[in-house]
Amino acid sequence: MIALGCDHGGYELKQEIISYLESKKISYRDYGSFSPEPADYPEYAHRVAHAVVNGECEKGILICGTGIGISIAANKVKGIRAAVCTDCFTAEATRLHNDANILALGGRVVGPGLALKIVETFLNTPFSGEERHSRRIAGIEKD
Ligand code: RB5
């Protein structure tokens, strides 16, 4: 189950991602926003982040204008590793190395074709499971 969230800067791209997920028969939950009207990204970041940490959803995808504000907000939730990706290399690397559990995208930064390739890469790349990466991820949570 994939959790989706956006603000107005990401609304259009969220609709593209929904069509993609439906075409691939990938289950998702849409946590809003549900219209292109101005919306505050922390609200949707927190909804999706909590759905991921409480196990309702396995991963999340968050979209705002740049992907930055919404990822900063999501990363405040303990256990969240949200990565802003603008290319497939970083989407693959953040799954392999960081076991990122939320992909953040900028609806004003990446076009829909590239965004869907990034989503595909993020969802289909497993964590490497390598000890050095597990150790570093564990270190993220230390104060
Ligand atoms: C909204 O205008 C914009 O600030 C927001 O979508 C995002 O880019 C923030 O980081």
C-alpha cells in the first residue's frame, strides 16, 4: 500500500501518479489534498508520514512545488526517511543505501514522464541490506 500526499504545487502530478499506480494495479491511499486550491504542505506530509510509521502503508510519495518543504516536514517524524529525487539514479540509490520510505517530488521541477520513471525506480528497488548501510541508517535516529 502506497500513501500519497501533496499540496497545490503537487496536485497535478499526484493525479498523474494515481493514474500510473492504477494502471499497474498498485494499491494506494490518497491522504490529500484533494483539489488544486492552496494547501499547507506540512499537513499532508504528516498524514503520509504517520501512515508509513504506523504500518498502514509500506511507502509514501509526497509532492509539493519543489519536494523540499514537504520532505522537510515528513523527516520530522521519527522513523521517516524522505528523499527528494529529481532523477532515477538518486531514486535507486536512496532505496539501496538509505532505505528511504518516502519519495518526495517537485511538481514544478520534474515533468510527468520523468516523475513516473522516478516513482517506478523508487517502488521497484529494494534496500540493499548491506551492514554498512544498516549501521548508518541506525545512526540517523541517534541524537
Ligand atoms: C507552495 O507555493 C510551495 O512553497 C510548496 O509547494 C513547496 O514548494 C514548498 O517547499
